[in-house]
Amino acid sequence: MKHSMRNWHTWGSLVLGVPLLLVGLTTFFIAHENALGTKEVVLPIQEAGHEKMEIRSSLQVGAQQWIGTKQGVFRLDGDKAVAVEGSPHDEIRGMVSAGGAVLMAGKKALWRMEDGTATKVFKADCWQVTANAVGYAAACKDVGLLSSADGKRWSERTVEFPEDVMTAAPKGIALSKLIMDMHTGKLFFGKEYEWIWIDLLGFACVALGVTGLVMWMRSRRQRAGLAH
């Protein structure tokens, strides 16, 4: 029975070691995908179920109709979509005209495109950008409301909500969010430095996977030596 349990433990560690190694290695790439540029690397592998392009926004620019997608900005030529030269490689969720330029709300940043060149004007995960009486405004995740007079220089804008709304707002934190923040490390290091937690877990997975495989190989060699 003891020998049988040891075999189960050994083979179970071997089987789980490979997934742990893969989880640990991929964790590093997920945590540092922007720095490593993995989103820009396209592999010749067709992903099932993603043949249809998702359109997130649209804007009339002169005589052209522009559409924003998860893969960037395109202009319509009849029924055909043609990539807009110089547009950002980002998921564009909103667009608005700003004089001779176009402001774009993207997942990676808030962009300003003028004369065929896209410039990152604010690094944030943005959902929407609009024009108003005094300039422009953008709504971005983890930042809030941004404002700009010219579309080039942006600053965070403080918004005060009615006291009754704030009072009626749920107090504390939802259990599901607490669990998610613990899972990602945001609870311990904040959003900006949650990669530290991810790296620690990734390193632990890699270490456990490698040491497990090494121990199994050594055990196999020792048993082979005793057999001879």
C-alpha cells in the first residue's frame, strides 16, 4: 500500500509538473505583455470562432467612413475595409474629430491622429472620447474622467457626486472583487505593481514544475542503478 501511494504521488507530481511549468512561464508573459510586445507578435495559427471582425466605433472623417475595431482603424471603400495608414495598433472603442485631427479611445491609450501619424497622448484603458463646449473629455478605466482644451494635453478631472448618491452607494467591497484582487495581487500591491505578485506566483510554479521533474528523473536513475 505504501509503495502504491508513493507511485501515485510520483506520477501525479510528474503529470502536474508540466502544467505548473506552463502556467508559471505563461504568467510572466501575461504580466509583462506590454513591455514584451506579445500583442504585436502574430502567429500563423487560426483561432477558432474569431473569423468575424468586431466593430467598436465609427466616425465620418471628411469623405471617408472610419471604423474602429479590436485590430485597429479601417476606412470603408464600398463594402471593403482598408487599414488606415499610420493608425494605432490598438482596440479603438471611440473616435471624435478634433479640428484636423482625430482623437481615439483605445484599450492601451488615448490617441491623437493627425497627418497620418498617431500619437499616444495619455496612457490608460479608455472607453470613450467626446467633444464638449470647452474642449474634449475621455472616460478611462482606473483613471476616471480626463479633460483637454486642445486634445493634446490631458489631465484628470475631479468629479463630485451628490451626497445622497454617495450615501446610497454600497459600502465596503464585494466579496467577488476582494477574491479577484487577492488573485491578481492588486489587494497587496495595487494595480500598478500587481505584476510583483504575478511574478512571484509564476516563479513558484516554474520552480515547483522544474524541481518536480528533476526529482522524478533522479529517482528513475537511482532505481535503474539499483536494478543493475
